Amino acid sequence: MSTWFITGISRGFGRTMTEELLRRGHTVIGTTRNGKGPFEHNNLRVFRMDVNDPSEVTAIMQAAVQAAGRIDVVVNNAGYGLVGAVEEVSDAEVDHVMATNFGGTHRVIKAALPFLRAQGSGHIVNFSSVGGFAGSAGFGIYCASKFAVEGMSEALAIELKPLGINVTIVEPGYFRTEFLSRDSAVVAATHISAYADTAGLTRSNVSVVDGRQAGDPVKGVAVIIDAVESGKPPFRLPLGADSIARIEQKMAQVQADIAAWRDRTTATAFDD
Ligand SMILES: NC(=O)c1ccc[n+]([C@@H]2O[C@H](COP(=O)([O-])OP(=O)(O)OC[C@H]3O[C@@H](n4cnc5c(N)ncnc54)[C@H](OP(=O)(O)O)[C@@H]3O)[C@@H](O)[C@H]2O)c1
């Protein structure tokens, strides 16, 4: 049995993953922004933490290791969606979503690594998104925050492999959590009519899709936990048929772009 540290267990994926881990006999150290657990359990310990607060993150990670003795898996789950065309999103809206989705993930990793390195083992699971692999209208800045998570994670996986620590990024498509609800998703305050048919459509779709997403979080978290427990965890774990379809579409698009200009772009070295 292992000990999992998970950010944002109040609801959504974090809560569902906590339930499944406890059911399987693991120990969970979870964080919520109000310090209250979603429920009580002998193998669950809850700490108050906002991933945006650097001092809290370091102190809580220390307290968590002290409480549990060790941490085997760190799950960076806390995050939220920002809806708006790139031009519509304000500097403050960009800063906050980047600080939470990317900065928070980086901060938690930095706080955890001294302990994982000392153990010589561990697994870091970072929630990205299908939007961390392929951009879509109306989610540009959210996608940027998840692309940042992916770039960092790819480098991190190379750096940590010799130290015996695994890294996995999870790329969910649409799952029926509170992600698209008014309590989670932030809609940019500015609306520009020129984007009515692109980002505007995404904006109006959010409330239509909310509560009707195909992805079942219970099945989703079971796949994530199975992958970690498999002993041969993947680096990239797309989650949901919609995620796989979009990723395959993007890979084909990248290959087509490369093929169309390969002769010219490979002939750019100095002649000598
Ligand atoms: N569901 C999807 O369709 C989907 C798709 C792709 C990726 N994802 C990713 O999956 C992860 C979990 O989202 P979800 O679907 O479970 O959404 P959710 O139901 O809205 O839950 C989000 C969780 O993140 C926490 N959180 C947000 N900002 C935080 C902060 N600054 N500090 C600490 N905790 C914070 C929330 O805590 P509070 O209760 O305090 O707000 C909540 O527990 C996110 O990283 C999201 O980007 C979800």
C-alpha cells in the first residue's frame, strides 16, 4: 500500500481519486483550499493549501511527509479552466490561471522533490488536458497553461529517470466533474463580437456541455491509478475517446505540415 499526496480533493477528479485510492487500501494526504475534507476516513489526512501560495506549499509538504512518514505518489490535480479568445483575456486573468495550473504544479513538485530524491523513488502525476496537447478556440490561455505543464513534465521525466522517480501526465478529454460549472470555470470578462463564431461558440457551449460530458470520472481515475500501480507507467496518459481522437488528429496535422515543407525547412543549415 502506498501514500498519495493529491492537491484539490474537495470535488471532481481529486475527490473521486481519493475515494478510489482509499477503497483500494492506500493512504491519501489531500489538500483543499478551506482545509475541510470531502468526507472522513481513517486513511485520509487533509491539509489546507492554496497552490498559489508558495509558503503554504512548502510547509504543507513538510507536514505531510512528517504525518505519513513518506510520500510515494504526488498528484498535481488542482486547476481550473479559463474561457475566452486570446484577445479577450486580460493580463490578470492570464496571470492567475498560469499561476494556478502551471505555477502551482511547479511549486508542489519543487516542495516534494527533496523528499522523493532522498527516498530514491516516487511518482509525479501531473494533470494536463487534451488542451495541453492541442489548442482549441476559446481555451487558448488555459491550453497555454497546460502546454506549460507538458513541456516542464517532459524535461522533468528525463531529469528524474536516473533518480528512480517516474513522471506521468494525464490528458483528460471532457469528464463530468465540476470543471465546466460556474463554480470552477472562469469566463473572461471581455467579449469581442469578432470571435462570436469561434471562442464565442465555445463560451455558449460550456453551459450546454456541463453535466453532459461523456467521461465518467470514476472510470477515469481507475485508469490513472491502474497505470501508476502497473509498474510500467506511461509518460503520457490520454483519457477518454475524445482526447485520443483530438491527439491523433493533431499528430496527423503536424506530420502533414512537416511533409509539405520538409525539403525547404531541412535545407537551412550553413553551406559550409
Ligand atoms: N473535467 C474535465 O473535463 C477536465 C478535462 C481536462 C483536464 N482537467 C483537469 O483536471 C483537473 C481537476 O479538475 P476537475 O475536472 O476535477 O474540476 P473541478 O471539479 O472543478 O475540481 C477542481 C479542483 O481544483 C481545486 N482548485 C482550483 N484552484 C485551486 C487552487 N488555487 N489551489 C488549490 N486547489 C484549487 C478546486 O478546489 P475548490 O473546491 O477549493 O475550488 C477543486 O478541488 C484540473 O487540473 C483540470 O484542468 C479536467
